[in-house]
Amino acid sequence: MNNEYEKNKVEKSTLYLVATPIGNLSDITYRAVKVLSEVDFIAAEDTRNTPKLLMHYGIKKPLVSYYEHNKRERGEYICERLLSGESCALVTDAGTPAISDPGADIVRLCIEKNIRVTSIPGACAAITALTLSGFDTKRFCFEGFLSTVKSEKNDRLSKLAREKRTLIIYEAPHKLKTTLEDIYKAFGDRSIAICRELTKINEEAVRTTLSEACAYYAENQPRGEYVLVIEGAGEEETAFYADMTAEEHVAFYEKQGLPRMDAIKAAAKDRGVPKSTLYAELNKG
């Protein structure tokens, strides 16, 4: 028992990445409560939200704000205190720090300054949603929040359209409709699990298709924070000819030395259509 205590002892000059609940306040580990209770100060993404969690567990510690718009100067300040011998727990609004939040920046800064960083594992919305999706969990791709710049968002989605792994995307309610429509345009129809309000009273995991999801949210207002889990692309969507026109596909085989009709036959086989159908498409107009 004593060895276990020593192992979990809060050390000086250490940054602790502490995972906090994503909804249900009971989803916190004993170790997380211990660390939050024993560090010298806590760096929080939202100093209005974190006190509610601390109050629930009877924890009173000095708070320092650390978020996207002050991360540069505040990161240096936190590191100075860590180098002076203090210990700090970094918490995000909900879930695991450094996942789709500025926590990753201070981790890099600490590594550059040879400051010890350790993680106290716990809740993570992405993994929670993945386990509820019913899709392949052996291999997955986490994208977090897509860019708010339309061109960058569409460019990213066009690249992801051929990704075979299960995809996980975060989205805010006011952007959900547009994001679902953009994904549908880029991916075509595909299965999706739409997870919202995870671990909360109104938790919901709807397993549907992109087309049905777009139709539903065209008539219904999105509510809560969303995690979108999308089925990976099938073989036909990741084939080398996926972005080729019929003519480009046939030309590919012609460049390999096949006569025109043999090239049409090979391309038709790839596409799963009769040779006559592809021939007619190539010669229409």
C-alpha cells in the first residue's frame, strides 16, 4: 500500500494532464481527485467552469487561465512556476487535455524546457463515441474539429473520402447541419453514428446514414455537443481509379499497352459494370 502511495505521489516541477468528466461528474478517477487536491495550482481552459468540478469534490486550489488566445504568454508563465519547483494540473473544459485543445502546445513547451509531463488518464469523448458506434474500432482516424475555412474544410474532406479507417470528428451544434452536408457531398452516402451529450442525462447515439442525417437535421435543431463517427471507405471508394473519369480509367490501361477494347473491358471489370455499358458511356455524344 505504501509503495502504491509513493508511486502516485505528486512531484514538484511536474505538469499533470488531468482528464476530467465529459458530462457525468462521477466519471473521474481517484487518482485525478488526488492530484487536483495536491498540486500547487491548476491551469484551466475555463476558470468559470472548472470551479464547479472542484467544488463538487471539495477541492480548493489557485486557478490560472490557459486557453487558445493566451496560451503563448500564459504557457511561459506556467513553465516559469514549474521550473521554480511548483506542480501544476492542466484541465480542459471536459475530457482529456491536449486533445483538440491548446494543451498540446504547453506539453511541447515543457518538453523543450525539460519539464516533466505526465498524464492522468480518464474520459475522452472521441473514444466514448467510437465504442458506441458499432463500427470497426481496430483502426480509426481522429480528426477533431474541421477547419472553419470553407476551402480548407472541403480540401480536407476530399482527402478523407478515401480513408479506410473509421473517422471521428467533433462538431458544435450550430455548425452540424453544414458539416453533415459537406461530408455527404465529399463521401457520398455512408453509415454514421451521431453521438451527443455523452454520459449526460440526454445521451444519444443515433446510427443512420449521411443522407438520412442531413434530412433529419434540415427539419430538427441540433442540440448539445456532437461526436460524428463515420464508417471508413469501402474498397470501391479507395481504388486507384476512384477519382478518374471513365475515359481516364480506360486511358490508364491503354498506357499499359492494352488495345482500346481490352482497356474498356479491364476498366469495366474494375467498375463492376458490363463492357457494353462503359463503351456506351464513352461514346455518347
